[in-house]
Amino acid sequence: MDRFLIYNGEIVEKDEPDFLPFFTDETLLFTRKIWYGFGGIPLLNENIDMLVKQLEILQLPVPPFLIDKRELFRITKRLLNKNRLYRSGFVFFQLVWTRNGFNFIITPQPFSTFDFPLSAKGILLNYAGVTKYSGNRFYRFPAFNKSLWSVAEAQNRNTFFQNSILLNEKKSICECVSANIFFLKKNELITPALASGCFEDTLRQIILDISRSLGFKVTESDEIKREDVFHVDEVFTASEEHGIRWVLGVENKRFVHEHSVTIHEKLNTFLNQKAEK
């Protein structure tokens, strides 16, 4: 299992020499964990579009292999088949910019399940000791949040909290570490707006669309405060990297676990249908 990876468009074995010569102090690294399952890679195009947006904002040239999505899908699907990975998991994209241009590696990480991940147990959240700045447009992309997320994760070591809520300079809620956060209050789904400085996972808009289809009123706000959390019924986080994780509690406040399961079921249906196209 996992003997093969893609290096600059070619499938090679991991133990082949000289396939990592480009990691230096003068590189820019962009990464994406893209979920595969149901016989396809449902959100490949959305992930590639986000990578392209980052490169364009940084005024870097877009490499040809990101433009030809059909070929990228073909070789990535071939990689999964060559590694005999037929259930679900991640394909981990590492795109590296050096003065000599782009290099990229794609490696698989299999799961034992078929469906998109849903946490079996609720998680506990606290509030991170780091602050985001809502006016930084780069915070929409995961690569520019890594240092903040790493600090928040470090602060949770040796505690019983599994993730943290990040606030911006206005004391408004932005996100959790590597995941968007969603609140349910009666028939309303509430999530931080992009104007809050939150990052934009590929699932964010999909979750909003699914919630509307289920009859929820959807509200995006850049003014969700800590005290507002005490008045919601249910909380969950979502990201392509970690799946759907329902929240048992935020610090001392506890929540029910109901509608996030239904949203997860609809998400699986959506991803399955998308993989078949």
C-alpha cells in the first residue's frame, strides 16, 4: 500500500532517489488535502481553483498541470488505482515554488471507511490565545493560517480540548483550527462571514447550500461573539481535511447533537453524485 506517488506529473515509487531535491529555505509551499471516495475525487476542481487563486494573488505563474484538470484527475485516479486504494482517504498535494519554477508531489493517505468522515464522538472547544486580522485577504486560504493554527494547537497540548475557536481583532468568531464552524439555533444555521477573516474551505459553501435545501435559514455574520455561543442549540465544524465533527461543548457550555448528522448524510449524497459525473 502507498508505494507510489506523483512527482512532477510522473508516477514513481517512494524509494526512488532524488524526488525531493527542491525543499530549501527559498521555497514557497502550498498544500491541499483533497478527499477521495465513491470512486472519484469529488472536490478536485474546487481545490485546484483555490490553489490558482492563491497563485494569482501572489502574482505567481499558474503551472500548466493546474490548468489541465482533466489530465490531473486522470493521473491522480491512476495513482490511487496503482496503490490499490479503492475506498476513501486523501490525496495530499504539495506544490512548491522555487526560483526555478514549480515542483509538485501528490501522495495518497487511505481511510478504512467509504463515506466522508463524521466524528463518532463530540469534541470540546476552547478559545485560542491568538488573534486573526479580518482585513487580511490572504486568510481566506489555508496556507496563510498555518502559523496561527500551529500556535492554537500547541496551546491545547496536555488539555482535554480537541480544537479552538479563533477570534479576530473585533472579538468576533472566525473559525476553528483547519475548519469552518457552524452554529444551529432553532431553524437557523449561522456561520462566520468571509469578512470576519475566516478561511474558506471547499466545504463551506456546500454546507450552506445543503442547509438551505433542508429548510434552514442561513446567516453569514462577521459579528458572532463569544456570548452568542451560549444561545445556540448545536455546533459543528466542517473541513475537507477533518470531515464533519460535532461539538459536545465550548468550554463549559454543552450542546445537543441532531441536525449535523442530517447535514452529513446530505453531504455524502452530494459527494457521491458529484463523483459519478
